[in-house]
Amino acid sequence: MIIRYLMPADKPRNISLALHGHNWRAQPDDPFSTIISVQGAVSVGGAYNIELEHGASEYPGDYLYRSGSLKWDVESGMWGIFRGLRKGVRYCCSCVCRSIGNWWEKKWYDK
């Protein structure tokens, strides 16, 4: 499971993304990279590929995602529920997410 996370525009400040119950590597292509559970220092123009350890389907269920700043951002609505499904329930994306070239141009009905 790959989460594409970006900060297109906002005030010039850093925020963070926390996804409860899941971990990922700070640098997804480096096997020796630190394993983290919060992506910090997200600023304007930042884009991240968050590749969850063990995928999201190993532990199906509902998980909270939120901003790391509880005082300001969470009360402003920067939170939500991430739902992980079992493998094969509807879609299986084991390596497809990494292998699709120009994924933004691919239509939902293309196979």
C-alpha cells in the first residue's frame, strides 16, 4: 500500500501526518532507512510516497490519521479514518502501484 501525500499550498509552516497503527520507512527505496510512524516537516511543495510496512491488508480495520499538531490542526478538521481491507476483498495492489507508469493518466476502466 502506497499513500501519496503532498502539501500543495498553505501558510509557510511545517505540519506532520500521523497514521495510527502503521509504520513506514522514511526513505521508501532505502532498506536501511529509519522506520517511522509520523511524517514530519511537511511544508509547501512537499510530496511523499508513504509505503506502509507489511501493507495495509495485514491488519484490516479502521485507523485514525491526523495532523501531528493536536492543539490547532485536529480541532480544525485535519483528521480522518483510514480503512485497511483484507487482500483480495475488492482490489489487490501488491506491486501494481509501483509498476504503473504515468499513473495519473491511467483511466479507472483501463486494465
